[in-house]
Amino acid sequence: MKQSKITLSKDYRIAKIDDRIFGSFIEHLGRAVYGGIYEPGHPAADENGFRRDVIDLIKQIDVPIVRYPGGNFVSGYRWEDGVGPVEQRPRRLELAWSTTEPNTFGTNEFMRWCKEVHTKPMMAVNLGTRGADDARNLVEYCNHPGGTYYSDLRRSHGAAQPHDIKLWCLGNEMDGEWQMGHKTAAEYGRAATEAAKLMKWVDPSIELVLCGSSNSHMRTFGEWEATTLDLCYDKIDYVSLHQYYDCHDGDIANFLAKSCDLDQYIKTVVCVCDYIKGKKHAKKQINLSFDEWNVWYHSHGADFEKWSEAPHILEDVYNFADALVVGLMLIALLKNSDRVKVACLAQLVNVIAPIMTENGGKAWAQTIFYPYLHASRYGRGYALTTLLETTKHDTKDFSDVPDVDAISVWNDEKEELTVFAVNRDFEEDNLLKINLKDFAGYTPVEQIELAGFDLMAVNTAKSQPVQPTKKALSGVYDAMPEIALRPLSWNVIRFGKQ
């Protein structure tokens, strides 16, 4: 059996974790909205058409924030199409995904849904085919109390109180040539600066997210961030990151190591932010919004009828290996929680999502649901510097990959300590020794694990074999309990103060 050791202290804190790091994303794409969160006529639908079975699953996770309405979709979206009497809303060709958008679900429906799910909105504005004027009008519509054209328009649509949306995205992936209204860094930087200025003039209390690179492999990565931040630094609060990982080559060991790439990606963007801060002699710090992240590759190339409404597209069926990678990505995000303040698992329902549904039928949890659930439930508090001693290995693309990866979170209010750990080893258990140092009186409560499954095992509507198990950790422990991590396992080790 291999051995690893972590040492923890209350004094060595990375940061107080922003709850919004456990956010998610709903885009008008495939069946994320129609047939996902919204399906009038479904046996589980309420009077608003919201699927209660889906809401129940989302509430289990306790999702703090949801990004909307896109994504690539937002770069061609006219928000006015999605408000007002439903029977008067236009049907539009949706060019980002080659579908037809009925607009029966829009801004006010989303805000009602947010209240039902107990989450907050993260709204994106269209800086692709539209611009600053439309962006400030949407802020007025959503946030101004009344007495003006757009605020009174909202009130006439049945929303008497302002939605008070605090977090806004300045477009989406504007560096990508696939994006409607694609811009160079300089073009986008100027457009975002003017939009930000007008939006904050309407409501100075809002926070704004600048589009960073679409992923770390973009030809302009780094240069894009530097150029846009140089133009927008004083107007914005966060810069976005997007990243998806795949296993097209079937090399699982390399797949499990890709969270190392995620960590490096985050640190590189932080360096660019701080370079511009230094260049401007600024006191203000720009933090990160990792507002699209996940595993995505199973559904690439799936066929559907062009211009159909809410087709089955990008519906990855996730396996056990994917759940381990999602757990490792969560660990990487928490390790960088001093700068990553917002993160959105993309997406929430049906489209590359932890929750799947059948039209008119069941809703169920995919394999990746569980690490996300556990991190959100038990990852609130202070992220601790987790001094880790473990054996290492190399893969095709990565060197010195830790056999065990881990992060610890201390909830001082609840007097709870949680260690999240993944054993990447394919065959051997790893005995994890946890030096609690100054956590006097804290003893192990339980170990939750996702382990022992075939790497290709999946959950479906008919069967959900990939489920976590709980093990009570009883008995007398000294200041260094030892917890066995099974091969290829996601682990949540919980301590409480007695």
C-alpha cells in the first residue's frame, strides 16, 4: 500500500472561499431550457412550467449562482424577444447552434426559476451582434425600480420589483472565430469598456466579467488578456476563463492528469492580471471567473435536424472516469480560491450536465453530479494550504503528477473540517495520513467515497449504479488519523469538533 501525508493548520489559509465558485450555467442550447428546467405539461411541472424533479436535484447541490442565457447563444440574442406576453414573442433562427428559438422562456421566467431553485443570476449581455446601448437597456430593465421606459416595461410584464442582478458577463468568447460578432482583442476591449461604463452608470452596484480567452490553447491566449485588460482594467471586476477536457485517445492516466493543466492555466491568467495591475500602478485587483468548465467529448459530432427546436445535442453520458476528473478539477479550483471567485460547471441540465432528463419522463443524476454535490455541500469556508507529501508518476503529457491530489476546507462557523482527495493510482490503495496540527478536538466523522466502479460505468434513466457510499469513521484517533483511499477514488473525509 502506498502512503501519503497532508499537514493542516488553521493559520495557513489560501482564502475564504466565495460560495459562487460552486455555480453553474444554463444556456438556450439543446434541451438545457426546453425539456430540461422548463417543460410545461410534464407530470412534474409546476404552474410556471418548471420541472420540480429537476429543481429537487439542483437544490441537493445548493447551486449559488447560474449563468444565463449563454454561451454562444447570447452573441445573437435579442433580450426583448424573451419578455412580454408569450404569445407575442417571435420565433428566431438561432445561428450559434443551428436551431429554432421559440422564446417562450426568457428573462422574467429565468428570474422566477432562480427564486424557486434558491440561486442567484449571472446575466450575460450580447456584445456580438449588439452593443453598449442594448446592454445598458437590459440593466435598466432588470435593476431600475421604476419610472423609466425599460423599468416600467418590466413592471408591465408582471415583475413589479427590480430583479437586482449583481453579476454580469460582457459577452461570451469574443476571441473565437465561431462567435457571432467575433472581434479582435482591441475591438472587444473598446466595446467592453463602453458597455461597462454605461452599465455601471445605470447601476453602480453591479460587478462585471470581461471575456478572457475561450481556452488556454487559443493562438491569442495571454495576449488577448493583456490587451483587453489594458483597455478595461478600471471598468471591470473579473476576467473569465473557459476550459473543457477530453479523453479522445482513451489514455485515462493522462486524462486524470489534466487538472494539472487547469492549475497552470489559472496561474498564467493571474500573472497577466497582475502584470497589467503593475503596469497601471493600480491598487485594484482583478479576480477570475471560471465561468465554463467541465469534461466534454462524448457528444461531439452528434447528428440532429437543422433548425429543429430543442434537439438532443451535446448530451454527454458521463462515466466514472469523468467523475474523477471533475473531482480533480474542483480540487484545482479550490486550491486557487484566492483568485477564482466565481466558477460555473457547464452546464446544469442535459447539455454536458450533471443532471439528465427524459422529455415527459425521468430526471436523474449523472456520475459527475456527486463530486459537484459534495464540493458544494462541504466546501464552504476557508481553503487551507494543504501540505501534501505523496508519490508521483508521469503520463504522456505531464510529469510529476501526484498519485494523490487533495485540498482541505475549514468551516470555522460549523467547526467542521473536510478533506477532498482523489487517488489516481489504478491498482493500489493509498494510506492518507492527516496531520491535524492545531485542530485540537477534531475527530473523523465519515468518509464519503466514489470508488470501485468500472471506469466506463454510467448512470442512465433505467439504472444508476455509480453512487457514493458513506463509511462512519468511529474510534479513538490521535492527531494524525490514517484514512485508506481506494484505487481510482474520489473521497470526502469529514471531521467535526467534539
